[in-house]
Amino acid sequence: MNKQINRVNTDVIIVGTGVAGLYAALSLPADKNILMITKSKIEESDSFLAQGGICMLKSDDDYDSYFEDTMRAGHYENNPEAVEIMIKSSRDTIDSLIGYGVDFRRDNEGNLAFTREGAHSTPRIVFHEDITGKEISSKLLARVRELPNVTIWENTAMLDILATDNTCYGIIAVSSSDSLYAITAPYTLWACGGIGGLYTHSTNFRHLTGDALAVALNHNIEIEHADYVQIHPTTLYSDKPGRRFLISESVRGEGAVLLNGKGERFVDELLPRDIVAAAIFKEMEKEGSSHVWLSMSPIDESVIKSHFPNIYEHCLEEGFDVTKEPIPVVPAQHYFMGGVKVDMNSQTSMNNLYAAGETSCNGVHGANRLASNSLLESLIFAKRAAKCMDFSNVTECPDSLLDGINTEYYDNKNALFSRYRSQVLSEIERAKKETEIRRKTVMCRTGAQK
Ligand SMILES: Cc1cc2nc3c(=O)[nH]c(=O)nc-3n(C[C@H](O)[C@H](O)[C@H](O)COP(=O)(O)OP(=O)(O)OC[C@H]3O[C@@H](n4cnc5c(N)ncnc54)[C@H](O)[C@@H]3O)c2cc1C
């Protein structure tokens, strides 16, 4: 027998309450009803975990260098148009965050202070201690909560979309008490974050399993570079299960060094993430060890305690005093450069369906993300999605689509999510092979030209 399904209608559905979802809600017209859902609690999005900071174009003179750093880190596979949009929108975005109440570190003159991370040729990252993500997300959340037109449902998971003829009319969602909802809206925005929950060792929340990608695969919505997964070089080594604790790259930006078991440096710590992670794996293999070491001894104790209080405290809790001793670190899955393919307005290949933030791929990061570009990208392209939604001429969800929902398909959400996991992992493997062939072909062609 078909399970009961509750029908809800709104103007915009936003799946995800990280920075992409929150900023989109703030950028939409105030007279439109917005329903935001999140699979877990609001604070359990990766946006709240971001440590190092958020990039900005600090002066026009830095444009070329910022552009080149982003492209070089991305192995020049980036979409230059997306990079240009991101960099040119960065100052306005930081100003708007400050307007929403975000407090960034200031220097003695009251100007924004900048820190540096790997692969940046100059300090251009604004930050709030080592909890920049929490500062930004909690301030955006506070502003969203003030909006009478926005409703947030926690512990509610998107299981599917309502779609026909390559047009999206909303989503199917399930609450923690297993109530099923058909939520219709002229526009849907996926702001569902990354895929770290698919990996044993990841800095991401465990519930971020790339559900939007599985739904996309099932509805022939285009996906790009599913194999472009970033491994962060430095997470605190632990053999306990669960999320890995990140040791921000800005710790290395401020001078921390990587050491092998003999206490020797073995890599330039400020190279792009993929190169540093590969060097660590090589060193671990050479030594037969499960981790390498990170020493913060080159950083003043006062800087450690004022810039990295969260990292300092967390390591103390784990038994390491970073002001006195090196800590064991190991690379772990961290970020997803690939995702649901979108254009410069975050429009997917399906009508009325947008995607922004880590779940989407507009090509801005190429094959490897430059540190502290992702909060920025999420905000900018979420706002572009919001601004692109045209409410002057919307079409209602056809009754036949709602009447034809097979609720049995959604009966066992755990089995469905398990299928989704397998689908996404298979897609990652398929994309890996595709990339290998593409790169080999390029190498052959280059060789033939020589
Ligand atoms: C430890 C850590 C440190 C980082 N540090 C930095 C940094 O310093 N600078 C920087 O720029 N970036 C950093 N990043 C990356 C950055 O935080 C993320 O890329 C960014 O926050 C992604 O934002 P988002 O809104 O796309 O997704 P998220 O903030 O991850 O939010 C995803 C949302 O989607 C929801 N969701 C997912 N699936 C479903 C579903 N099926 N149904 C309903 N809801 C769903 C989740 O519950 C969540 O609300 C860091 C990431 C981590 C993990």
C-alpha cells in the first residue's frame, strides 16, 4: 500500500544550510517563501568547520597573481571565466559579510588583516581566529532567522526531485520521524555540500555523502569531474573512527614545518595541497609509518594561541601541546572539486534546478582547489543562482507528477542512501578512468607534436 505523502508548496526550496544555502536565502526576494532543509542539525555543515579563512582581492595590483595562483593550483584545468567572476566579486562579498556582522581580524590601524596559505604567493586571506567558517555561518544564520519568509527544517533529508521533461518542480524529502513530503516550488537550489562521508578518513561531516550527485545520475542531470577529490595534507592522526580534525594550512602559512620520523623536513610546505599530500604519502611509505609530524616551533607561542586557539585547544585535548612538541599528521579526504555541472549562474542542465557550493562544479577550482577559495566561491555562485531566478513567469507542478509518486520507492531511506553511496562511488571510479584516458591522449598528442 502506498505510504501517505504530505504536500507542501513554496517559492524556493534550498537543500542545505551551509554558507551556499544561507547566502542564497539572503539574496532572494523578500516576498518569496523559502523553505530550507538540512539532513542534520544546522550547525552540522562543513561551513561551520572552515578554519583558515576566505580569500579576497586585497588590491587591484594583486589580480594577476591571485588569478595565476588559482589556475596553477588547479593545474590550469579551471574555467577562467569562473575564476574571473570569483576574484572580481570577492571584495563586494567580504564587504557584504561584514555588513551581515561578520568580524574579521583587523590590524592595529583597523584594516583587515591577511594571512597566507599554501600555493598563495602573498597573504590575501581574511580570517577570524581559526574558526572563520563558524563566524561566517553563524552570522549568516542569525540574519536568515530574522527573515519572516524563510522556514528551516532540520533533520530532513532530500531523497529525490520531482521532475519531468527535464524540468524540476521540487523535491521528495523525509523527516527524522519518517514522514514523507512532496515539496513543490518553481525553483530548487541544491546546496548539499561535499562527499566526505563516503570516505573512511575525511575532515567532512559524515552525513555529507553526495546525495545530490546520485539524484542527478538518476535523472540524467550532468555531472562533471566526479573524480576531482582533494586530499588535505594535514589532519591530526587518529585511529578512532569518525571525522578527522583538520590542521589548517594557514598553520603552515605562518611557518609550521613537516618532519619525517628522523625530524627532517622533506617537502616545501607551501606547495599546492595535492603535491604536499603526495610527498607525505611517499615519506610514510618510505618509513613504513602511519603519519608524519608537523612542528609549530617556528611560530611564536602568542601567535599560536591568538590565531589558532581552536587547534591549540583541540590538540591539548588529544594529548599534544603544539607549543612544545610536534603533532602526528596524515592526509585525509577534504574537498570535492567536481560536482553537478552548472553554468556561471549556477543553473544545472535541468530547467529550474540550480546547484551552488561544494555540491556544484562551475570549474572554478580546476583539478585542485586553492586554499580558502571555497567559502568565497560558495557565496558568490549561490548569490548568482538567487539573482537568476525569474518569478515573473513560473509553471506549476503538473498534477500527474504528484499523483504518480511511488512512495514505496522511498519507504526504506537507509537502503536508498546506501544505493546512492554505491552509485556515487561507481561514478567516481568511472570518471577516474575517463580522466586517465583524457590525460594519456593529451600526452600522446603533445608527444606527437614534438
Ligand atoms: C575542516 C574543514 C575546514 C575548511 N576550511 C576552509 C577554509 O578555511 N576556507 C575555505 O574557503 N573553505 C574551507 N573548507 C571548505 C568549506 O568549508 C566548504 O567547501 C564550504 O563550507 C561548503 O559550503 P556548502 O554550503 O556548499 O556546504 P556545507 O556547508 O557542507 O553544507 C551542506 C548542507 O547540505 C545538507 N545536505 C546534504 N545532503 C542533504 C540531503 N540529502 N538532504 C538535505 N540536506 C542535505 C547538509 O546537511 C548541510 O546543511 C573547509 C572544510 C572543512 C571540512
